[in-house]
Amino acid sequence: MPVEGIREATPENMKTLHAMLTEVGVTISDDPNSKRNLKLRDMILAQARYGISDVIDAFGNLPDEQVRVSAAPQPAAQVSMPRQDAAGVIIWAGGKLSDFYIGKLRAEYLKLGQQVQRGDTGQLATILYQRVVIESDPTGNETRKAALGDPDAIHQALDQELIHADAVARAEKILGDFGKVTVYRPQDAFFIRPDLQNFPGSWKVYNPRPSDSAPLLGTGLDTSRKTILVSIGHGYNDGSIAFPSLGLVSQMKIADMLALADTENVLRIPLQCYPYQAVSSWPGVAVSIDSKEKSDDLEMQHWIKTQLAAQVKQWLTGK
């Protein structure tokens, strides 16, 4: 998924990236053959992962371009919804890498100079992959690094630490129109770049090792009133979601970790790769991105902006 999760250079995908770049002050002509459009198309088709910051860097030597017609998609209509006696719970699971690998990469990251830390994310991922030592035995180290993946896997982890934090904040703001919202996040040790995280003090840390006596959220999830339960993280094609300290966790297991007596009062919203599989395996009412394929972070962000409020309103009011 090369540029912000987009795999194909369709006209609609190009417009979406144009809009994202416009938000940070970078404009691209509506001429499909302009230098910036051609560069952006090449980056989408490349076998590498790029974030918006990488695109901006790539445009550094290209001339500014004028926009004749706005490429930004029209925003969705505002959903008017009075505050309800409902509760919102957002669980940010974390990335797909285990806490073991995150700890090793984090240690290497903290050794680097600030110029490298704040530089191109793709180059940073490559440097971390080259330098990280998983174990002292060379053969064992190579085996462990092969299990880790390649620089692209690290690049994705670095990107998602920031992308998912932004998605959580957006979802929190939207759900706030329906009632009190509580956000649960990974502990500080589960981030490769701790210096780039700036969490609101109201966000709580979930229990990284839940048990029957100590559920994921510290106590069982109170569903005495209507509850919107959102999770954000890296999903897999069986509907499971990755927690750094737990590995892959099924939707049924999540219900267990929340000590849910029943799901009658719960609207489940799993925002992850393979959202259809996650919705299908939840033991109750669930909605998410309308895709049976591997979804991506851009689709997730778009769904939060355009669909989250409408889906919650429909569930609460039936219309």
C-alpha cells in the first residue's frame, strides 16, 4: 500500500490525495500530465510505502502548480444529532509489531540524532532495520529479523503510530456529540517514536495483560446504557486485531477481555484491515467500512469523517 494506503492511481484516489496535500498547503494541478501528478502516480505504483510527508519531500525539486478546479471531494452533509445518554468507548489497540520488536526498534531509534529521527520516514525505517539487533547470535538474529519483515513493515508501524492517533482523536470528537467518550490507548512502551506522541491527559492506558480478574479496561465494560464500542488497529483476514502484548485477538476474545455479559446495548465498530470479517465475527450488532477486501488507513480516515456519526445516529434512533 504505497501512498497513505492507496494501491491504485484511479482518478478518485488521485483526488483524495490531492485533498490531503491541499490540507497541508501543497497544491497539484488538475492536469493529469503535470509533473507533480506524474510523480504522485509513480509513487503510488512503486513497491514502497510512502506517507504524505514523503510525497512533500519528493515534490521539493518540482515547481509549484496552480489549481484551476478544486480537486477536493465534497464533504459529507453534517449529521444533526442532539446529545444522547450514550457512552462511547474507543480502544486503540496499537500496531501489528509485538512489544518485543517495538522495544528493540525503540532502543535503536533513541540512539539516533534528531535530524535522522525527524527525516524521511522511509529512510528512518531502513536505518532501523539495518541497525537493530534482535539477539546476539548472528544466525538467530537473521532469523528474527526475517520474522520481523523488512523496512516496509517498520515504515508502516512508524506511520500508523501517528495516523491511528489522529483517527482516534477524530472519532473521539465525533462520538462526543452522543455522550461521554473514554479513550484507551497502548502504554508508552508500545511506541517506537515516543517523542512524537502527545496524548490528551484524559486518554487511559489499557491493561496490556488482561485476565478474568483484571479485564482489558481495568473493569468490565458497563453496558447499562447504549454503548458505542470502537476499536482502531491492524486487522487480519480472520477478523482479528493485533495487540502488541497479546498478538492476534479475535472479536469473541475482545468481548471476553471486556467482561461483557451481553452485547444487546453495544454497537461494535471495528476499524481495521478486513473490516467485513471483523463485523461478521462480532457476537452482536456491528458496522464498519464497507469492504470485504483488505482495507487501509485512508479508507478508515474517510469512513470516520463521513460515516461514523450517521451510523451511530441510525443505531440510536432507528433512522
